Amino acid sequence: MTETTTHQVPQPIRNGHGATDNGPRNKQIDLQNPDILIPPDTDSGTLPNLKFSFSQAHMRLEEGGWAREVTQREMPIATTLAGVNMRLKPGAFRELHWHKQSEWAYVLEGKCRISAVDQEGRNFLEDVSAGDLWFFPQGIPHHIQALDEGVEFLLVFNDGNFSENGTFLISDWFAHTPRSILAKNFGVPEEDFSSIPTSELYIFNGRVPPPLESDRILSPTGDVPRSFKHSLDSQTPIRTSGGTARIVDSHNFEASTTTSAALVEIEPGAIRELHWHPNNDEWQYYISGQGRMGVFADSGRNRTFDYQAGDVGYVPFAMGHYIENTGDTPLKFLEMFLAPSFEDVSLAQWMALTPPEVVQQHLNLSDNVMRSIRREKQPIFRP
């Protein structure tokens, strides 16, 4: 389709249309986005940009690690969710804090300890590792601390305008509260607060925590009623001819009341079938492999985008789309929604469960195509 290989300079030419681009140009970006440089001839009309890479996001470097974010500022179409990619060194903290938005997280690598206390004083403390999720409701205070191998994770918040740089930090509050008020609040002398931080800590170094049971504190009101942890990678997947899907929402992770998701793995040559979501926009994070997504809006508008590990994708509400593995290794990504339940509509299933003469009169399909249409969903499909 691109009329090039990775060893050639791609040119915006397709079937005699277009012309060479001799520069100035960024050839590496063109190589990563062949379906933007040379769109399929089925692309038409104008759609917003539906891709942004974390590699283009500002990296906030701290003594204990780093953080970067993709919000509506970076991707204006992404109004429903925002994402943060964060890494902590062994023992380092994402300090005690809270925020107005709920926090859904997926551990990419390593291990960390998380804790929270809810509005009734019920507490939560667990260790999470690669493939695990956590969820903290809005306004609930919590912290994250890396264990002895460090940790990297993705955070997703239920507001496209959320910024990791605008959370409520315990160190920041102490620094901006008169010591006389601190003394009254805790019932100790003012001089006991002489060494508190003078500004926020955010991400800072700490000691690797002791074994989990050593850190547990018994609350007089007990534990949180619904665990804030879920092991997604160990969840039994939906297996199809082309890969797997693990769906997580409030039905199997009760604490996650605002955010639902699917962890999808597509084998080489397979696709995430033509479908759409009837309840909300889709925010994507690509973990490994490479693929492309075609998005159909309406009025003949359609665009195709290419994705690699670390990219964020987005599909506005109800727009039809597919995702194809264009590499030679599995394509793994998360699709997430600002909704308590995961919902999708399969194009093939819709057609199969509609009277066949109706479908044929619309599309003039052959009998062979009609016989092949699937009555059951196959979220990932390979003929």
C-alpha cells in the first residue's frame, strides 16, 4: 500500500496520484505513519487527529522518577479521558495525594504498593505487579510506592482536561498551612513542624517498603468494601481465531464505577473486527506491536492512522472502526471508556441477525458472503 519499504524514503504517491516530496520533511515520522503520508483510497473527508504519542509529551523529571501526560491539550478530540505514564525508582513515592477525578491504572512493568482510605475511614493496602489494575474513586486519598524492582504504569482519569500537575498533595497543603493551625489540628507544639517540606514533593525517593503484612494498619471501621485491585492479565480471556480480549468493567471489578476497558491482543494478520461503541468515546493505549486503525464517521468521512507502542489513539462516540495488526508480532493495546460497562456493536453480528434479503438488497452481496457472516461476536478475527 505504501509503495515503500523501511529502507526506502516513502513518497506520497499512490496509483499515479501525488508527487515526490523532496523536503524539508521528517522522514522518520513519515515511516511511522504510512497511512497518513499515503492514505488508502477509501479515506475521504476530514476527521480530527486521532493519534498522539507519549514520546511527544513533556517529560517531568523528578528525583524519584518521571511522569508525562496526554490530555485534551495534546489531543483536542480526547474530551472524556486523559492519560499519564509514570515510572518510579525502587522505593520511590508518588506522594500522598487526591484529585477531583477517578484514577484507573494498569501496571506495565515492575511492582508497587498502593494504599487508600475512604470517607468512612476504611483503608486499603495491596501490592500490584505487571498486568494488575487499580482504581481509586474521585476524592479518595492514596499513594503509590515502588517495590525493589521499580515500577512503570499507565494512569487514566475520567476527564480529558485532567492534568497530573494539578493534584492535591499532602506536602503542598502542609507547606501552605500556618504552623499554628497545624499545631492545633494535631495537638502538638509548633516546633514539631519545623522540618516539614516547604514545597510539594510529588515524586521523591524513599526506602523500599517492608513485607506487605508489616505495613498493614487495622482501621476501626474495617477495610474498603470493594477491593481497589484487579488482576487483569490473569483473567480468563475471550479467545478467537485471531487473538484474545479481556474485558473489565463494574461487573467483574466492582470498584471501577466510572471506567471500563478491554485488553486486546491481535495476532499478525488478524483484525479487531469492524464495530462501534454505543455508550461513549474510546481512548486507546498501545503497549506493543504495530497496527493501523480505520475510522468511519459519516457523510463519507473516513481516515486511517498507524500506531506503535506508547501511542494513544482515540475514537469519538459511535464511529465505526477496525484495528489491524500490520506487524509480525502480536499487537497489544488497551481500549478504555468513560462508562461503567463495556459495550460494543459488531457489524458482522448486526448483519447476521438481520433478515438476509434486507442485507442483500442494501449491499448486493453474494450468497458466499452471506453464508460467511458470523452470528456470534468475534472481537478479534482472522479468516
